[in-house]
Amino acid sequence: MTTKTVDIQTTQMSIQELASLIQAGDEVILTTGDEPLARIVPMEKVEKQPGKRTPGLFPGIWMSDDFNDELPDSFWLGEDEI
């Protein structure tokens, strides 16, 4: 994989040309002058996200029945006793 640097202020390159570079397996660094803005890599090079969560994977951990209930104003005002 090669890296191409493209200054978006001066390039005449079209988005289709950028896409062709990426499809060919190149990494593209977009810059404004000397300041890097973004790095574009082919999708197969992107790190995979972790899989879905599995309920019950850790026995003994539980969630309170009121987990999604709104918190009382006293919580937000710091008036609850600890």
C-alpha cells in the first residue's frame, strides 16, 4: 500500500480519481496546505469493530429494574445522601 498526499486547496483531482486510488489499495491523506485533515483508507484496511454484545456472558452481573428511569432532581442538585 502506498500513501498519496492530496492538498484539497490546489488539486484538480476529482472524487472519482480519489476513489480509484483508494480502490487500488492506496491510502490518501487529505491536507490543507501542510496541515493534514483526514486519512482515507480502503475498507478492508479499517480495523474491525468488536462483535455484538452477548447477554448473560458474565454470570452474576445484573441490571436494576429501574435502570432506565429518570433520575430525581435531588440527584442532579447534589442533595442525595451517600
